[in-house]
Amino acid sequence: MRIDIISLFPEFVALCAGFGVVGRAQERGLLSIHGWNPRDYAQGNYRRVDDRPFGGGPGMVMLIDPLRAAIDAARAADPIRGRVVYLSPQGRALTQARVRELAGQSRIILLCGRYEGVDERLLAAEVDEELSIGDYVLSGGELAAAVVVDAVARLQEGVLNDAGSAVQDSFEGDGLLDCPHYTRPVEHALGAVPEVLLSGNHAEIARWRRRQALLRTRERRPDLLAAAGLSAEEARWLEAQDGTGDEAG
Ligand SMILES: C[S@@+](CC[C@H](N)C(=O)[O-])C[C@H]1O[C@@H](n2cnc3c(N)ncnc32)[C@H](O)[C@@H]1O
């Protein structure tokens, strides 16, 4: 997969993408990241990329032309067209389902805003989709772009050492939260590992994990349960639990 980043600080996103899973994805040739700085396409001695907003008010607005030239340059670098995604607090919320869809594309072009944002005409003409990483305002789209890159990279086939690990994550499959995880030592001053996990009984372990996922989803994100498509038996079992987070049996 190819990801192009249009940003005044493309090296910042590249730095975020240089470590861990995303770094490995690049090393393995499964992901390539290319930065395009609108300032390189700006005119004049000062290479301006922003100007004051019409109508007055605080802050600056990113100019159309340097952004457009950077997008054109990115497009010209590869025949795969790729969706242009503007990172914006006003965009559709980024979910794991949307991450999966984006991860399935051969190319995306991420546009990062700064200041008060981007001239609306550029967004109307060039942007296919706006994505928000949450209901708060960042000073620039770079961190949001790094979030998209990370989430999308780990879903590329061959990136995670164990392909099954992404499938059991929160929000995957039927959208429940993940179950709790434990590792060595079995006994610790902070508590013992639940016995079922040591039993070697795979069916029992799977059932325990599923039930834990149900319990913690109900406790932490009850909004996710409605869409999870629980079986009648699971729904009855969950109903019978007392809400303490411990299984009633
Ligand atoms: C200071 S913000 C501009 C906010 C804009 N005036 C508004 O209120 O909608 C500057 C840039 O940061 C990025 N940004 C800020 N918050 C974001 C969020 N929650 N998700 C994605 N991008 C965000 C966008 O690219 C935006 O153009």
C-alpha cells in the first residue's frame, strides 16, 4: 500500500511511522510513505502557504494553490489514483471498520491542515472524504495522519507476526471490546492468572474470553452491544450477570 502525506511537516509523520509495526511494514515493502510539502510549491520569496481569512477573525487559512500543486505532484508520482482524505475535526469519525476499508485500498493521500484549516474551495474540489480522530481539536493534521497510517499499516497482510492478533482486537468481528490478557508469572502479588487460561481446554478458554469480552463491553461501551449480534443464549447469559464484572456462572 502507498500512503502520501500532504503536510507542512511531512517529516514529522514519517518519524512517527518509523518505529515498531509501521516501521516494519515499510522494511518489508508492504507500505510506502511519501511526504509532500505544500511550501515547496508555494510562490514568491516568502513561499507563503497561508493568508488571513476573509470576513476577519483570528488565525490564518491555508491557501488553495500550494496545496493543490502538492496534491497534483503526489498524484503524478503514481498512476494509482487514491482517495484524498482530509484529516479534520469536522470529518466522519474514524472507526476500525473505516480503517479496514482504507487498509484495503492500494493508495490513500492524506491531507493535513494547520492554522484555522484549509480554504473551503480546495476541500470541495479535491477532497473525497474528511476523517476525524475524535471530538477534540489538534493544532495540525499530522498526528491524526500518523494515527491513520498506524491503524492501516498493521492491517496489511504480512505486517503483524501473528496474523490472528488483529482479528481478536477490540472493534473487530462483531465489534466487542477485547477480553483481558495475562502472561507470566502465574502467581503474583497483584493476583493470579484465571485458572481456565491454564487448563489447556481450548473450548473453555474461548468461551471464557467471549464472556469476558461481553462483560467488559457492557461495562465500558454498552453502545457497542446493540450492534454486536449476540446469540439468544449469550443475551440471556449476559442478562443474568450481576454487573460486577465477575461471571455469575
Ligand atoms: C486547529 S485545527 C483547525 C480546526 C478548525 N478551525 C475547526 O474548528 O474545525 C488545524 C488542523 O488540525 C487538524 N485536526 C484538528 N483536529 C483534528 C481531529 N480531531 N481529527 C483530525 N484532524 C484534526 C485538521 O487538519 C485541521 O485543519
